Amino acid sequence: VGEEKYTATGHKQQPARGHHNPSASWYTKRIAGLCGAPDNCRPWDNTGMLLDASNASAIERAADILAGGGLLGLPTETVYGLAARADDDRAVAAIFAAKGRPAGHPLIVHVADAAGAEPFVQEGFLQQLPDHSAALMRAFWPGPLTVIVPRREGVANAAAGRHPTIGLRSPAHPAAQAVLRALLQRGVPGLAAPSANRFGSVSPTTAQHVLQEFGEAVPVLDAGACPVGIESTIIDCSRGVPVLLRPGAITPEAIWQKLQVRVQSQAAAAGAAPQAPGTLSAHYAPRASLRLMGAADMQAALDVLGKDAPAIGIWSRTPLRSPSAKVLVARMPVDAADAARELFARLRAFDDQGVALIWVEQPPAMPEWEAVADRLRRAAAA
């Protein structure tokens, strides 16, 4: 995202980011002595602590924080997660408190591999035929794919929102994998880790984004920008056939090509869908009002507004022009994967630059763009 500097009035009246202290702050004292040497943790703007993911001892420190029941900003290939050990309901409650998330809205549990999923899944389910869930794990794990399966009774109650199903994922990011494997050595089977932001707002794709959200309350393992940039695909396998609940980098077409398995849409599937993260109609919202538009409509509106245009951030593949100094235009990548990688960082940048409105050119109606279109539709509905 560009480094343009811009300030204007006209924000929506919403809380500013940063310095958010969870009500479940019991864990902040617990992390105080865990960062260790200065090369493992470093201050950022005096509001929090960054752990350098390239440092092996920092990985151990991160695992110690989590094993001790604390929260951690965890890098994955999709977005940064707000992680806590999934087998500790008190630790998971701190996630809900920090995010302001309804306790019945389930979290995705992250595990090291398919074998690590077993303790969370209803006994024998992964061996049943048709074995869609097990096949998806074998084909796409580690990677940006969450599989919803029946939950083993009494396990990860808080993380699952006490629902009978649970969402599981094995992240591909090397830092996340290193932390998960260090936790296995400490007897921790997996991590609940929703996106590390306040509930309903824009997901974080850098460690700095996480610190803007939570300040000093949460240490963050810094591994740079997330390479995928949007949340995982969610496939429900609890109803006998795989059903798409949330689009992501792994598309139904990719699943068909690899497994010759048809993923149904929710509209075509029988039965009620289980509750799943990121499926609310309004979600991923910046502070500024977001509107999806065609490029011709955007240019026509800019022509009418002329020099009197208000503070608007525009993200478009089509070149646009405006005589107003208050209009900030950024080019949307023409490649869907590149656009996904930039999406949330771009929305956050527009907010930070003080725009009141964000106009985004409608993504192409193509399968590879569906995940970007989904996030933008939900952001526009907020």
C-alpha cells in the first residue's frame, strides 16, 4: 500500500483504533516476564511488543505465552490471528472479550496437521465414507482451507461457541507451524485464532495492524505481511456433502481439479448450515462508508462533483481522474491474488488517511475474484 499522506474531516463516528484493553486482562501480567531478551521482543510506538518470528527463541517465547493461557498475535498466510490455546476455555474467553465478539460465534481452531485434527473431531468421523473432510485435509493442508466437521464431545467448548461442529485449519505459514509444533511439545493440541481485530472490522495483515487494534495488551509475533491477505476458504463437511460457506484462495474449481469432488453452494445444499466465522452479511468494515461501483459510474460521479468532491478513497483497476485534491485514487491490481493480498491493507490505509467515503470498482464476475468480491460486499453492507 502506498505511503501517501492525507488528512481530512468527515469520519464516521466510530471508536479509533489502538489502546484497546480487553476486559479479560488477567493474562497481561502473565506475559510480562515472558518476552525475555530485547532481541526477542521489541517495542512498537510504546503500545505493545513485537516478537521477531525469524528468531528461534522468540518462537519459544510465543509458545510459552500461549501455553500459559495468554493471547498472541499470530501470523498466518491469510491474516494475523488473535490466538489462545483452544483447550483452555478461560484463555478462549479472553479472545471474545478482546474482540468484543459474541460468545456464540465460533472460532477456527488451528492445528499442525491432519493428525492434529483428530482430538477435536467426533470419534471415527474422519474414517467414514465418503471421506470428504479427510480428503480435503490431505489435499490442501497446510493451507488456507478450513473444514467444518462434527466436534468431539467436551472438547474446545468455548472455541466452538458450544456448537456441535468445529472449524479446523492447518496454516501453511512457517511461523504459525513453528509455534504449533512448539506447543505440541508443551501438551497444547491447537490454537483458537480468529482475525486479530475488533469484531466486524477490517482484518489485519501486518503486525502493526494488530498493535493498532490492541496496543500493549497483546504481544505479536511479527513475520511481515501475510502472503494471501484474506481469510481461509470454509467448507462444511458436516452434512454428507461439501458445502462452501465462505470463499477464499482455494476455490471450488481448484477442489474439483484436485479431487474431482463438487463443492455445493449454500443455496443448493440441503439442511441448515452450521454457524461459521466470517459469514455475517455485514463484516470486514472500514470506518469510512464503502460503496461498490462500476468504473463508468465512478468517473461520472467524479465529473459531477468536480473540485468540490469530498474526501474519497478510490480503489479501481480502471484509471480515473478528479480535479479535487481531496480524492485519493489507488490502482487495484488486475490479478485477483494480488488484489486479495492488498485488500485489507488498502482499506486500512484509506481509513488512516482520513477519507469519509471509499469507492471500490466492482471486481470481475470470475471464480478467482469471488473471495475479494465477498469481502467487499460484506464491507459495503456494514
